[in-house]
Amino acid sequence: MSLPILISPSVLPCDFSKLGAEVEALDAAGVDLFQWDVMDGQFVPNLTFGPDVIASARQYTTKPFEAHLMVLTPDVLAARYVEAGCSRLIVHAEACPHLHRTLGNINSMGANAAVALNPHTPISAIEHVLDLVDMVLIMTVNPGFGGQSYIASMEPKIRELKALIERRGLADQVNIEVDGGIGPSTIEGAAAAGANVLIAGTALFRYSEGLKFAVSDLRAKATDARAKI
């Protein structure tokens, strides 16, 4: 059984002065979930959302929230983001010296644990923790800023991950997410390689036809690309 294609916005390009309205608009456009790019100014050079900001937006949609914790201390911060309404926490393998323990702790909080890999990090870094996650995120840019160009050379890495998940018998349990430079010209390559959760940031807001058309168009392109696998 194939896991469904899911389209998620990165909230980073939103107008923070009217965040609630922006979340409502994205919900109405048909997104499946929301990703919050949490940056600490240390693991990555940018600084973004604290848990109180995310909690303030929770009332504007019933869609799931996931926090992409681009931080050096995910174990210290995890509980706050679960309390803020995030049902999935994504931690970076590069930031977790005890990754197995970190993922287990997130699961024990009642949230879904996921793990992210920067472009240079091999799939082998997470092959022994696949039983603890419901998703692996392959970064298709170097994390820290929105609006970056898609790194197409990550597509073989996505295929490698997909093959590993299938060998482990986890194809109906572990999602493959991609984040970075996803838009109308790149989403097909990512989906054809095996990704089913696709994060669109800047490109989503560039559609002149509006957000609803953007979500529909990206979903159609990803679905068609996967059908050709």
C-alpha cells in the first residue's frame, strides 16, 4: 500500500503580522498539514518560531502541525512544541548524539517522531532507527533559509531511502518527506524518486492563480509523477 501524497506549506514565507489569517487561508486552499520551521540561530543561522507563536496559531485550523526542529537541543525543547499542538516533531540526525534516545523520548510524549538528514548526511545515519519514526525528511536544500534552489542530486538519495524502507517492510508506515526548493518545476522529480510528503514554501505563494490553485497543481503534478514509477 502506498502512503498518500500530502502537500504541506512551510509557514516561513507567511506574513507574521497576520499569522492566524494566513493559516486559515492555507487551510482553505486544501493543504494537508502545516510545517513550522523552528530555527535556533545556532544549528542554522536563522531564528524563527517559538512554541508560543505556534500555539497561538493552533486555533485557526484542525490540520496537523509538525515542527521541524533545526536546533542544537531538541531534547530540551521537544515537550514545549508538543504542548503547542505539534503532533509530529522532526529532529536532525546531525544534532542528536543519542538519536535513538531522542526519538524514543518524542514518541513517549504521544507525538510522532521523525528524523531529517542534511544534504551531506548519508542514509546510513538513520537506518538503525527506522522502527522509531513515521517519517524521514530528506533536505533538498541546506537548512536555514527559505527561497533556496532545489538540489536535484538528492533524488538518488530519496530513491535509496525508499528502497531501504521497502526492504524493511515499512513502506506503509514510514513517510518520505522532502523540503527545500519544491515547486512546479521540481516536485515531479522528488515524487518520482519516492517522496510522498512535499513541503512547498516560497513557490506556493508565487502562483498568480492563488493558493488553492497552487495546492491543487502541486498535488496533481506529484500524483502523476508517482503513478509513472
